[in-house]
Amino acid sequence: MVAFRRWRAARPFWGGLLLVLGGAEILLTEKASLKVVMHIGMQGLAGYLLPGLMMICGLLILFNPAQRLFYSILGVLATLGTWLTSNLGGFLIGLLLGVVGSCLTFGWLPDQEPRPARSWRRRNREPVSHP
């Protein structure tokens, strides 16, 4: 458990996870089978490629955090593209997950000190005296 926490702290874990979940949700909302999509053309195929790209960017963020800025920009562009190609971005749920995950990843700083837990801050707080 400690090894997983250390691994998770060294990368933008929640941003990558939200991007993967957003892509998976959009893929699940697709109704047509792949046979039908091949007959519809590129517009139908883009409905599967963009959520797939979102999931790949999310996984690359988790396993290669050094390139997180490029992957987060590519992820947010793919997410915004699903607005037109995939049922309004998976009925807005996948779209919101992808945009929030990409923004969290873009804003993550690797050399920041971890914040102390709230329970630790509560225990060490000095009592407030009221006059």
C-alpha cells in the first residue's frame, strides 16, 4: 500500500484517471457497432477514435508523467472533439470528466511538497481562546 501511495504521489494520478474514465464513458455511450461505423464513414469512425485517444492519453499520463503537458493538451482537444462526434461527449458526463482530468494534469507540479492531511492539521491545531 505504501508503494502505491509513493507511485501515485509522483504523477498526476487523478487527472489521468479522470481522463481514462471520461474516454471509457464516451465509448460506452456509442450505440452503433463497428461494422455499421465502417459503412458510415469517417464521421462515425471519429466517434470511436477520439475516446480511444482520450484513454491512451490518460494512460500515458499515468505511466509517463514527464510528458504530461503534451498529453493533457492532446487529451483536452480530443475531449472537446467528442462534443461533435460522440453523443455530445457522452451526454456531457464523459466530456466533463475528460476536461477536468486534463486540467488537473496540466496544473500538476511534480516538485511540490505534499500537503499534510487534514486530520494531522486538526490534531496539531492550537486551541482558540474566546475572550
